[in-house]
Amino acid sequence: MRQAPISDPVEFIRANTRLQAPPHVPEISLHLADEAMELWKLTEDELPFYLNLMAHLADRGVPSAKPVADRGGRLLNRLNGKPASLVAFLPGRDVKHPSVSQCAAVGRVLARIHVAGESFGMRMENPRGASWWKRVTPDLLPFLDIHARELL
């Protein structure tokens, strides 16, 4: 759905944001929104791929949220007419200022994800690849200045 261009972008930003420190950079303040529209929301057709990938990674020892299969082995069901899945999450908390050793640990887990992912049998085209960009660009153009439009 295409929206009308914003007549005053500065006023729009001021009306829809507040001055606050962004995550991980407390030294600066930016105009940030408290809520955001979910641009990356998965479709129901995409859910099986991601649920199976999460299960695949967890089954290979990669720290991952793991979907819980029902008695029939299904990871995805319906609840009140909507897609539903139970997922066991990982323990932990947000780390605002990761140490060098914590960053190294993330790198090691990322390597394990890539190695374990090589044996994952399902494939899916990048849902936010070139075809998606071509489809959504017309909706974004009214919100961009001339320089940003030229980049697209």
C-alpha cells in the first residue's frame, strides 16, 4: 500500500521519535522510534524453512532456539486459525558492552552455524533479495531524498 509523501520530513521525525541513546552507543543521542513496523515479518509459507533450520542447528549442538515437535513430529500447527509453534529459547540476557572474549565466542558460534548449515537439506531464495527490492522500491521512493533515490 503506497502512502502519500511526507510533506515535512523533519516534523514527521520529531513527531514520531524521541531523543535517546541507541543500543550499544550510550555516548550519543539520536531521534529514535519506540516502536517500528515489522518489515521483516515472516510469511506462513516461510515458517517451515526457519523452524526446520532452527531444529537442524539445535540438533547439531549449535546454541539455538529449538522448536518443539508435537506427538506427530510436526513443528508447525494451527491455534485459533493461525500458525503456531512452541519454541524452547536459550537462557541468557542482552549484553550492552560485549568484551573481546564475548565477541570471539559469537564468532565461534557463527562458524558452527555455517558448518552445521551446510548439511541442511532445505533451500529458500533470499526473501529480501533483488526481487524483493524491485517490488518494494516504488513504495519507498516517496520517503527518500534525491540522493537516497539515486542510490536505489
